[in-house]
Amino acid sequence: MLATLIILLVLLTVAAVAAVSFYRKTLELRMDLTGAMMGRAEISNFLSRFASGINCEDGLDGAMHSTACYIREQINAASVAIYGVSGENLTPLGVSGDFPLLDAHAAPVGTRQVLEELRRHPLKVGSGFLGKVVESKHSEVVPLASVDSRFEHLEDSDEWGSVMATPMIKDGVVFGVICAVGNQMLAGSPFSDTQYNRFRSLAPQVLMVHQLVQVYGEINRRERIDQELAFVRQFQNSLLPPAAVTLGDFSVCARTTSAKEVNGDFFDMVQIDENRMLVMVGDACGKGMPACILASMTRSFARALASDFTTLTKFLRDVNHNLNRDSDDDRFITMGCCLIDKRGGLVEFGRAGHTDMIMHVHGHLRRLAPRGTALGMLPDEDAEFDTICLAVDHGSSLMLFSDGLSEALNHDREEFGSDRLVNAFHVACEHRDTPSGVIDEVMAAVHEFEYEQNDDQTIVMIRRD
């Protein structure tokens, strides 16, 4: 009787083990079948999840959370986290479930809170379980975290169960790592070979989403920069003075066009008193936003100093002092200045490393080039500025310009040159009656010559009627 019971118990035990084994094999076969049926539809579904994540309130984080959730569903894990490699650190990108790999004393609730907590505890490449996986470039599965020494310093590791991680690799470069914790298919059991293989097979798709998120983020960043640049350009244009002003029988007209979104050239006309006006044109080194900022700084300094104007030489020295003090050593700006005094028709010209002033008098041309160093380049004791004062006859025209005009390039990379510019100015003065008309003709000659505008271009015309 006892022997019969023992045999019966053995048979029942064998049957139970066989049933469990059969159940596990059935689940694994079901997963294999599901994986085989995914095919192209899987990529479509994956991208659909990515798009849905992007459109949620979490934006780019939402796309990575959605991806982590997708992996979690596919492998039946309790939680999944996706990390990106950023220098020597592993940066959490997305999470699904209460992912536990963090040194937190209180378990956060909700995806955002989990991700924020993970980001407060950055991981290092080459350190810890995930850091070693990234360093080795090999996937790994841990049957039970509670008996693995790599997890013993972390809280509640005995509750995690199985852990596996796989790096995201392309062309031999590791871009990140995915980590799954806890097998929900068979609670408390290690991840199976089928789950592990499925997990690793998803890594290229996750990397694809990661790179899509980066591209999408870059597009958003550039669109935001474009919007900000458009605002700066609009604001910069709003600060420009009227394009045409008069002082007695002097007329002043100016035009500027930028090569990029913002302008590194500037012009300004500042009334000193009822008889005098300061006319300026500046050209900051470089292009784009740095040049724009330097040009704006210079214009601000010039306007502030003009309110206490004494002489043109002192004015240039004071502007140079402020720029040399407040700008980097490799940043400078050139400037040409004319002080118009309607009493007696006088114009005093000074320049700081700028292009010559061209003067058209009774059909003849003069080029004026007093000495002067670029502003901001040298300290006070080394900077030197000379000026020229001349009486301007009625019918005379003067042109200040930035080198974007003389250095305009054609298809053959040939410069327009100062000789062509002077000739265009001479021709325009011969049959144009207004400063605006002269500027139109000179600009047209440059634009007809050049292949595309590669530098900011500014002209200021002064005419005595």
C-alpha cells in the first residue's frame, strides 16, 4: 500500500513538472509565433507608437516612454528603462513601470517622477551593471538580482527578480542601453531564452526611435532658433533710424542688407545739437548672431557717448575703450563716422579700420582714408584715430560703405573690388539726383555682379544740395 502511494506521488510529481514544462514551452512557442507574425507590420506599429508618443503632452520624452512601454509588452517585463550614452554618462530617456535601478529612498509614482528620479542618479559608462554592459558591448541576462553581487548595494534588489540589458549599437558605436527588470510571464522566474532573444532583437528598433527623437528634437531646436532669429532681426530693424534724414541742405540716406538671419552691419544718424549730426556705419567681424551682438553693443555705446559729444577723435577713443573692456580679444568692429556741421557745410570724417570714404565733387572722385585702428582691438594707449575736416560744396556726394559690397563674389570667385564700386558710384552720381537713387544704382551693380550675397552690405550716402 505504501509503495503504491509512493509510486502515485512520483507519477503526480513527474506529471506536474511535465505540465509546467509544457506550459512554459507553449508560452515560448506563442511568443515565437507572435514574433514571426510581426514582420513589416511591427515596424509600422513601432513608428505609430513613436508618433503617438511625440504627440502626447510629454513630447519627445513621451516617444521614448511609449517605446519603453512597447518593449515591456513584447517581453512581458515588469519594467523597462532606456538610457542614452552622453559622454561618460548614461542618460535616462524613457521608462515604463516602476523601474528600480536607482538609489532612491522613496519609490516615485508615475512615469515622469520615475524618469526624474533616474536622472537625479546618473550612471557612468564602465561602472555598475548597465555601465559594464555598455563598455563590453554585450547583452547580458541575470537570472536573479538578489544573488548577484553587482546589485547588493541597491535597495530591495531581492524583489526585482531577473534583470537583462542589451546595448544599442550601430557601426560599432554604442548609443545607449535598454534594461528590463522582472519577468511577468512566470513571476519570480528568470527571463527565458525566448524573452532574452526577443529583447535583443528589439534593440535596433529602439535605436531607430532614439535617432528619430534626436532628429525631431534638432528640427524643433532649429525651428525655435529660426523663430528667435526672426524676432531678433525684427527687433534689430526696429532699432534702425529712419533711412533718410536731413540737416539743413544736407541729405543722408542709408541701406543695409544682411547675408544671414541677422545683421553684423549697422548705420545710425544721431543729432548732436541743432547744427551737428553724427553719421555712422559699422561692420562687426564675422557674421550671424555674434556679429549682430557686437554691432548692437557698438551702436548702444555710440549713442550713449554721442549725448556727451566733444570731438570726433575723443568719441572714437571712448567707443574703443568700452568695446576693448567689454568684448573678447578676438572681437572687433570697424566703423566710419562723419560729423556734419550745417554751418559752413563742414564734414569731419574719421574711421576705425573701416573702408575709405568716397567723395564725388563736380564730376571728380576723391578717396579719403585717415588712419584709425578697428574698435575693440587695442587698448587706449595703443589705439590711434585721425580725422579729416573738409568743406563740402553744393552738389557733392559722399559714400560710406561696408566691405560686403567691395568683396562681393561672382561665379568665378572674383571680387567686385573697390575700383568697380567707385566707378558704379561715379556713374550713379552723374545721372541720379537723390541719395536714394544713387544707392539703388550702386546696389544694383553689385547684385548683378555677385553670385550670392556672402556678407552683410551697407551704404550710407551724404549729399549737399
